[in-house]
Amino acid sequence: MSDATRDGSKTRSNTPSGASDSGTPKSESIGSGGVDRRRFLGGAAGTLALGSAAVLGCAPEEKESGHTWDLETDVVVVGTGTGLVGGLAAAVAGAKVVALEKRVIIGGSTGHSGGVAWIPNNDAMKSEGIQDSRENALTYLTQLAQGQADQDLLDAFVDGGPEMLRFVEAHTQLKFRVSTIMGENADYHPEWPGAVKKGRSVEPISERQGLLGPELMEGLRTGFEEAGGEILLETPAKRLILEDDESGKRRVIGVEAERDGAPFFIRARRGVQLAAGGFDWDMELKRHFLRGPSNYSLGASGNEGDGIRMAMAAGADLRNMNEIWGITVYRGEAEPVAKHKMGATLNAEIEKRTAGSIVVNARGERFQNEAADYDTTWRSYHTWENWGELGYRNLPAYLLFDSAARGRGSLAGMPDGEALPDWVVSAPSLPELAEKLGIDVQGLTKTVARFNVYAKELRDPDFHRGESSYDRYGADDKGITLAPLETAPFYGAEISPADLGTCGGARVNGRGEVLDPFGAVIPGLYASGNNAGVGSPGTSYGGGGGTIGPAMTFAYLAGRSLGAGGGDS
């Protein structure tokens, strides 16, 4: 690989001008730039980024197209969240790896997450005497996937996850333990066949309290750089660079990026791993792919679908594009910050589980188990009415509290006795609260009367709230999540379906290789995390860390493949 200077100025190349690892490409000229023998592909709106944290710039090797490579390496990883696991795997295998980051900091959404990874049958749970098995995991995951994950992906995740954790522990300072954050309710469907209530969620061992995403990312970054990897910040990747070989087969050979406003061409001799996150902040893609509205996200601001567009332009098939990692937010809190691509808090999600609260639609009807896991709850907002003006029956939606509930926990993040934000409405009676919020008075009165009768008996025959052990997780000291709404004054605020991120993208196989619509591998192209269409694998969240576990695993599988030679293997 050519040497580089920190300021990006070009130096003499150690590689002979015109050298190529990929055979003689077929000549093809495209665009007004006179580019021949190379195809430059990628969505014009895609802006994935690279930036310099180590060495930068490089020798100006002359390409046969008449352009120069600004930087040469074996592997390019686009994104520096869980994708760094793939970069680490490739680097440990001896590959020269450059990881490209769009923003000024690494980590993506993982960097401000809990840092928990959901990995069935892992060594940490075994060390605590918690029983699991490959068969159990596949049973649980098959039901969870709902037909949206090939068996190849399920097998790859179950087999590769524990191996990935061992690899990370062996090549970084990170060590993992059974999650203390998740406690006794790590699996979100603990009564399902194959579930294990505790143990599949693991986290970095740390003395820090609270969220461990920064700890996880710092461990991965340090390990990656110690293995020889380089991280480049603030240099957006724009397109994948492809070429045709003598047989006409197209292969990814690099990335066209941008540095200081100028094109920056990076050669990837073995291949490119796309790990740039989902399309959390691209509302056009959300409108056209998701099952229903998800206007707010807690995902990192750089997650705009860039890597997915780049993969599509290279001929990638797509999978799981109708799915997200679901959550509920207060609209009044989320709306002002969304314009800045900032996420709201988890307040609404946490507080709707409080005993003495319910969620209703504009008709005053309950429509969900308010204490269920946040991911599967997302779909409950999108019941479709096929008559009249058409639309989603459960949007808008409202979270209602009574004063006793507020005494048990916070409302809008504010403890009892502290001033509430102006988007929280209060009233001395439920009918008056309904009128202020625009909820049907008769409908709400009927709903609350029925709810209260059963809540006093700690039962919910309509939505089974409190029946699963997961529902009772964190509810209160006694695990009670049901109580009547009867103590004035009453409070309400509009809530909205939102996401922690999308989880659809490029279709991959069990090696992390990207496939085209006919199921053929696109040589030199890999994907992982929310840039890939893996999901859990499939549609729903397995348990605490159900985004990070599969993302780290498929990053590892992709990096392992690239370390073994990538497209040349």
C-alpha cells in the first residue's frame, strides 16, 4: 500500500504505475470524464464518509482509466460501528484495512447504545451455568424471523456468534459477561420455545455504570488500530468502483470518496465491506419501504442509506427492507430535534409500562400491550382501515397517566412534583383530558371503565399485559405493571412509532457476501449491520442487544472472508 501524509498530499507510490491485481479489465467508457475500463457506480445522493485518523493521502498510482488512486489497501470498511469487527478480522488475517467514517466520531448508533450484544449459546452464559444449545437458538430464531431470513443466515448467526465473541476477546482488551443491564429478562419472548430468559445478552466487562456502547466501540477501535487498521474520518464515500474482467463479470475494486471537497479514489484489492448503517434519516426510503410511518429515529445522524444506495447501484438485491428496530417516542419531544437528525429519549417507551398508564388511539381504544417489547409493539400502530378516508386506525396515539401513576414513576422524564413540558396535557377528569387531546370522550370513558375493572384484579384479558415475565421487567419492585386510572388529575401526551434504526439492506449470504437479484455473488462486495438485510436475522428483535449481536457477527463473517482473500478466494 502506498504511504500517505496526514494532510492528504500525494507522495511517490511504492507500486508500479498501472499495476492491477484483477487481471485485464474490459475497456468501457462512461460519462463525460472519459473514464474507460472502470465503472463508477453509486447513488448520487449517497454520502458515506471517510476521514483521517491515521495515515492519509497516498502515492498517485496511475490507473488505466487515466485517473490516479489516491490510496491503496486490501480492504475498505465503510462505517466504523460494528463494522470494525470485520475490519479487525481482516487485519488480524494479514490484510491492510482502511475503515471509512462519515462523521467526526466513530461508532455510529452503536456508540451511543447500551453496548449489549445478543448472542445465543455464548461462552459467558456457559461460565455461569446457564444452559443453551444450537437447537434451542434455531427454534427461537425461526419463529422470530417470520419467514424473512434464509436458513443460511440463521445457521451462520448461531454458529458464528459465539466464535465472534471469542475472536474479539482474543484480539482486543474487551471481555464479555452476561448482561447486568438486561438482568433476568434478556429474551423478549421468554415463553416461546427455545427462549432462554437470561444469558444470551452479553456486555463488555466494565466498572462504568450505565450504557456501555462507548466502551464497546473504544475496545473495537483500539484492537483494530493495534492490528494495523487505519480509520479515516470526515471523507464521504460517494460510489463503489467496479470493473469488468475478460469474462464480463463485474467486480468491486474500490470506492470513490470525497476529501476536502475533492474526489478521493481508494483501491480495495480484496474488496469493500459496507457497514454504514441503515436509512434511519432518509424519509423517502422509509415512505417507500416500511410497513408504516416511522418519522423519528434514535439512530446516528449519518445513517441516511448511503451504503444501501451504493450496494443497489452495484447490482445488489435487497432484503428485510420493510423492517425497523421499533420504539415509541413522545412526539412533542421528538419533533423539534428530528430536523437536526437527533433522536428523542426513551422516556415514552419506559413510561408507558408504568402501572396506571394506557395507550389509546383517537377513538379512545386501547390497541396494544403497553408493557410488551418495544420492537414488536411498533407494528401495532399501523392497523389499516380499508373504508372511508383510509388510514392508520391507531395514529395518532396517546399515552395517558393518572396521578398515582405519576407518583410511581416519571412522566416525560420529569419526576412527580417537577414541571412538565407544555406538550403534556393535564385535566381534572378523563372526559376533559379527552377533549383537550382530541380523543373521543365516550370511547375513552368506555375503555377506561373496562380496563380499571380488570386492572384491579391484575388482569388484562384484552391485551394480556403483565402475563409475560418480560412485561414485568422493571415495572416496579413487585413486578406489577397494571393499575387502574382513577386518581385525578390526569395527564396525556401524543406518542409516535419511531425506530432505533432500520434493519433492511443488501442481501448477503452466510459469508457476508452481497448477492445480486439472481442470487449470484457480487465479487469484492460485502455488507453487515443495518447496511445489510440480515435483521435479527429476520424481522423481530431476539432480545437485549438484538441489533448489535447479529451486526457484529456478520461483520466478523465478512471480515473473515476478506481476510482469506475476499473476491480472490
